[in-house]
Amino acid sequence: MTNAPLVDRFARRITYLRLSVTDRCDLRCTYCMPERMEFLPRADVLSLEELQQVVRAFIARGVTKIRLTGGEPLVRRDMIDLVRALGRELGPKAVDGSGLEELTLTTNGTRLALFADDLAAAGIRRINVSLDTLDRARFASLARRDSLPQVLEGIAAAKAAGLKVKINTVALKGINEHEIPDLIAWAHGQGHEITLIEVMPLGEVEGDRFDHYLPLDAVRRALESRWTLSTSDARSGGPARYVDVAETGGRLGFITPLTSNFCEGCNRVRLTATGQLFMCLGGEAQVDLRAALRGPDPEAAMADAFARAMGDKPERHNFVIDRAGAAPALPRHMSMTGG
Ligand code: SAM
Ligand code: SF4
């Protein structure tokens, strides 16, 4: 099997895999999924062994960074076994010095207090925790579950375990809009970075996202009237742009898929829990790695699937968030491709 790096038609090298390990979740964030979300039969989801096999194939083809996501990754039953197994892939390979440089995780934090020590012991150094509000009642209404105390406990446990925590906050008009400065001040006060994200039109939900779409250029202007923001050169290898906030002494990121496009430097692909490889969060192009893995000649089939994937990766996404009543830009939920 070839070990050639994965490079797409636009000469972008693919070094970052976002791996959704389950579509299930213990919360029901209103912008992400409906209350009665239908989850996949377990047999459709890649097994621990299949995930290891697929990850090894990506590492052999030059992937250096993997982010585990979901659904909620920490609700998967064998999650810690998986993290331990993938953690053993970290470090340069004896043959050519390439290899997995970073294993990381995006979580809603509800089960983090249980697992923070295990994650750190397995080699995870940084995690992203999604948190849209510090108000318990607002959390309960936004996530449809009263879990803020567990999330805060989880974030504290992660810090105590030595994990670097980044908070991700979806900015929502009329919901957490006025709380954003408090969230930033709180995160920076705890020593965490925080990144704001625009809501994206992915998957059917109850209600209309357009009602709550908040462009981040407006948020940034509002913050500038209160604080001194200076553009930072920091890059995380992802789509966020950063500023330093003089008054809080912390770093603030903005991810703006709708108000600006960040595709030219894209280095990533996304694998769903059922092994569908998506080349773009905002596109339909996909190849079926599960069929390749479960077929008679997995190595050849994976090589073929990778070649097709690189040929299909689109130049850019084309999100538009539309007026009330319009269908989402894409039918699949963020919980499928993991954000
Ligand atoms: N359950 C984990 C969590 O919430 O962190 C991981 C998966 S979740 C799908 C990953 C990220 O996607 C979260 O930060 C969440 O807020 C964000 N997200 C979900 N649906 C979104 C949407 N329609 N637009 C923008 N961000 C969304
Ligand atoms: Fe679950 Fe994360 Fe979606 Fe919220 S954003 S419902 S925590 S997958």
C-alpha cells in the first residue's frame, strides 16, 4: 500500500483528521439536534478495532493531528480504551520520523470529571470544551438538560489533570449574546482560551436558526467598545482568527464560516462514526471507508477510497444562512461530522 501523503487537487496537504466516534449525545443543544433525535444502530458504528485500523491508515498517509469528537465522544462505552490505543500511536515513527503529533478531543464536558485523569494519562494535552452559557437556567433551556454543574466540575477536573482547556461558544442572538463578555472574562480568569463560533445551517432542528444567527463581526465591534483587542499572529492550524484582550490578559478566537471563508488553507477531513469520510463540513462529497474496511481487501480498498477522496475535496464551502422557513444548507447534523 502506498504511503504517499494525502494531497488534494488544490495542492492542499491533508494532515488533520476529525474523527466522530459516536453520533449519540447526552445533551440536546437546540441549534444542534432535535429533542427526538434518531441515533444509529450500534452495528453501523465503527468498532474499536476498525477505528484503530482506519487511524493507522491515516497516520501512514501523513495525518499528524487527530481530534476525537461526536456526538459526545465521552458517552461512547469503550472511549477510554480507544483513547489509550490511539495514544500509543503518538510520537515519531522509527522509519521516517513522521507520525501522530497530537491527539485531542472536543467534548460537552458533562463526563469530563470522570475521565480527565485517564485522558491526560493517555497522552492528551489539550481539549476543547463547548460551553455557551454560565447561567444554569439558560443552559438547561439551550441544552435541554440541566447539566451546567457537571460541565463546570468537568472543566475544573481537566485543569487539575494538567489538560489545557479551550472553551468553544456558539454565539446566539437573543440567547447568550449579552453574556459573551462575561463568558470571555470568566474563561480568561480561569486561564482558558475561548473561541466564538457562528451558528451553521446543518441538519433539521426545531425552530429556526436564522432567528439566532449572530454575525461575529458585530460581536467583535461590541467587544471593541469595551476592551482593547489586538490581532494576534497565533494560529491553531484551524480556521480560528485570534485577538489578545488587554484587560483580561487572555486570547479570544473567532470562527466565522458565514461572514468570511477560510477554505484556502484547509488541511482537514472528517470521518463520521459510521466510517463515511467527508472532505468538507459544508459539502456532500464523501467516500465510504467502512465498506472498504469490511470488504475482502481493506488495504487496496482504502487506498482507492483515499484517492477518490482527494479528487473530490471541494475548493471551498458555500454556507448561506437563510430567512425563516428555509431548509438547512445541508441535511446532516453537526453531531454526525463532529463540527
Ligand atoms: N458534543 C461535543 C461538544 O458539544 O463539544 C462534540 C460535538 S459538537 C457537534 C462540536 C461543536 O459543534 C460544539 O462546539 C457545538 O457547539 C458545535 N455545533 C453544533 N451544531 C452547530 C451548528 N449548527 N452551528 C455551529 N456550531 C455547532
Ligand atoms: Fe450534543 Fe455537542 Fe450537539 Fe450539544 S453540540 S447536542 S453537546 S453533540
